[in-house]
Amino acid sequence: MKRTWDNAKKQNASAAAPVESRNEIQRVVNRVKTSVLNDYQELAGEHGRLLRLALNEAEAIAWATGFPQLFFPTLALEKAQSAVSWHQRQRAVRRAAAEIAFAE
């Protein structure tokens, strides 16, 4: 009986360790997300919501790999740059459409 109790205590202790590391990883991911959001928010203009969605997608993909602390920073930057690039294309298209409308 004592051995079973000792084994259960060891399993509970080892089960608690990943939770702490997961919380720490989540804090790191949140810090990176906030940093990227602050860096790219102004560049995304009125499409800030798209930027936040892109960062959420990057976080989901990173967690699916099992190593979010390794993959998230790069994914977040790629997604943020893609969102800003899309915003700039949209702005250019709107400007060109307005110029064409006035030319006719």
C-alpha cells in the first residue's frame, strides 16, 4: 500500500511540473505577442483586428507543434508582416480605384 501511495505522489508531482512550465511558456508567448502587436499595430492601420487574428493563428500553430517557445516568435513575425503587407496592398488598391474613379 505504501508503494502505491508513493507512486501516486510521484506521479502528481511530475504532473504538476509541466503545468508550471506550460504557464511559463504561456507568459513568454504572451510577452512576444504583445511586443509584436506593439511593433506592428501602427503599420496595420485600421486592420489592427486582422493583426491580432494573425497572431492568434500563429500562437495556435506554435502550440500544435509542441514547442511553442521555439516556433511562435518566428511565426508571429511572419504573420504580422503578412498582415501589414495585406493592409498596404489594400490601401494601394483603394487609392488606385479612387484615382481611376476621378479620371473618368
